[in-house]
Amino acid sequence: MFLLEGMTLHPISVGICFLLFAILALSTMFSMVKQRKMGLAGMMFVFAALLVWSAYISASVSAV
């Protein structure tokens, strides 16, 4: 493999990483709800939703 070719990542592994980050964001969101910090919890919910959406998109592309 030459340096010009680069390294390809499998789309499923990238999607799994995004899902793992979404789970971490949801656990942080639940701790913010317990502390009654609803603004930060709302931001974490939006962040987790974007991560799940990104995981779906990255898992649906073809591995070339």
C-alpha cells in the first residue's frame, strides 16, 4: 500500500463509533436532567439525534 492511497474505513465501523458516541451523549443528557439543567439536556438530545442520523448515513454508503 502506498502513502498516496490512504487508509479506507469501513462504513459499518464508522456507524458503530457514531452510535457509541450517541449513547455517551444520552447518558450525559440523563445526568443533566437529574441535575435539572434542561437547556444542556436539550442540547445533548439534539447532539445525540445528529449522531444517530450520521451513523445511519455513514452505514448506508457503499464501501469502495
